[in-house]
Amino acid sequence: MKFNRLSTFTASIAMLLAASVTAVASDPLASWNDNAAKQSVVAFVERVTDEGSPDFVPVEERIATFDNDGTLWSEQPYYFQLAFALDRVKAMAPDHPEWKTKQPFKGVLEGDLKAVMAGGKKSLIEIVAATHAGMTADEFEQIVTDWISTAKHPKTGRLYKEMIYQPMLELLTYLRANGFKTFIVSGGGIEFMRPWTEATYGIPPEQVVGSSIKSRYEVRDGKPVIVRLPEIDFVDDKEGKPVGIHSHIGRRPILAAGNSDGDWQMLQYTTIDHSPSFGLIVHHTDGEREWAYGRESHIGQLDKALDDAKQKGWTVVDMKQDWKTIYPGE
């Protein structure tokens, strides 16, 4: 009798554990708390994928666009591509002794970011021109690949590529499982992102839209190459994002996700006078697990878009309240 009771008890526990595992496995957004933000995402996806729904959207029109910095991975204390550029200045410095006395390079080499930023946009363009141009596209891709594989964030000690948001990875996977095609539409450099977005987010290089510098075709030693030039070609930020979407994708998204006023126009383009559609804003409210910032931030300022969210019906994700985890493996 005791054996039978024990067997029954053990079987019951096993069934409960199995049910729990199944419940977790069946939840595509397991890192999201079951709050309004998660519910609104799921409800939208169910509406547009249900053939019996008046909001049904054919598979070929299920386009979702995502900002990168601050939306798919962290962006503090400054954009990670700037960290790449600063590291490149240091690596290239032995071949440029003049940089020891010339700003903004002097500031980079001395670790004086205030001096670097004091030069404003002009200084940043100088740094980008020096570190992102004067080489072939293949050479630049290899430099980026090597850096993203080893570079670590100064505060967290994590590889930069590990500072991606687990809840957003789940959202990307969930959307693709429901017939969506996912794109990155970022102010970051298109050729900085393309070498690693497929392995990191499952988004291939042809589905990445970003800022770019000019380039030209050459034949070097009998081999055709694309050479990167020190001139800005296109800035995929603010008003540039809808233009980039139109030029590169050719379809208007039905879902757009961002985190700052730099994404405001993309959210407008996706949702205004365009139904069904869904706008999502990641609001950085968690100063313990990540960073808390918004209206007054010099990086990822969220002001106008946040004010507009309620009126436009955009879903605002409160990172502290809506996400169980921030980074993978936590």
C-alpha cells in the first residue's frame, strides 16, 4: 500500500513537472511578464495571422522592422559602434603618430571622451572616416567580425554581442514563426551590422537597413572589389528611416519597434493611416539590471515618441515591469 501511494505521489509530481516544462516551452515569449505589453503583442499577431479575421494580413505583407541600438541590444554609455571606432583609433595609432597631438584622436588615445565629444558631429565624422573607410568592404567586414567576437563592455564585462535583449530575441523568433519577415532599420552603420546580425538575431544581411558611407567599384590585382570612401552617403535615422524602408524593403511594415525619438518617424510611417499595424517602444526603466533613461538622455532620448504613444495606441514596454530577464543566460 505504501509503495502504491509513493508511486502515485511520484507520478503526480512527475506529471506536474512535465506540465510546467511544457507550459514554459509552449510560451514563445517566456521572458515577458504576462502584462498588457505581452498581451497586446500576442493579440496583434493572432489577429493578423487568422484567416477568418478582418485584420488578416497575407504572409508576403507581414513586414516587421526593428531599431537596433537600445531596441535589440544595449546602447549605454554610448553606442557600441562608437566603441568599435574608438578601439580602431587605438589599434591604428602606431601608423598615425600625428594623432597624438590632433583632436579628436588625441582625446581618444588619452581616454578623454569629453574632448572627443566637444568637437560634436565634425569630430565623430572624422573618426568614422579614419576608421571605417580607406579599405575594401571585405576587409572592413573582417575587422568588424574580429572585433564583435572579442570586444567586451567596460561595465558589464560581457561581450557586446551578448548584450542583446532576450525578450526581443523571443519576439523576433515568435514573429518569424508566424510568417513575418524581420528587418533591422537602424541609425547604425549598415556594414557594421551586417557581419553579425544573422548569427545574433537570425536576421540576414540583406534584411539590414542602416546608415552608409559612399563606396566605389575597383579592380585590384585582377580582383573586383568594393572600396569604402570617407564620405557619408545616407543617414538612416529619424526622417531617414521611412526613406530607408521604402528604398531597401519596398513594403510598408505592419509592425515597427524602437526605443527613442530617432524611431518616431518609423513608428508614424508604420501605424498612421495604415491598419492593421502595431507600434512598440522599449522604455528603459530598469537602472539595476540595465540603465534607466529617457527624456533627458544624450543617448537614446525618448521624449516626443513617448508623448505620442498614448495618442497613437503604441505599446510601451516598461523594461523593469514587463521583462523577467534582460540578457540571455541571466
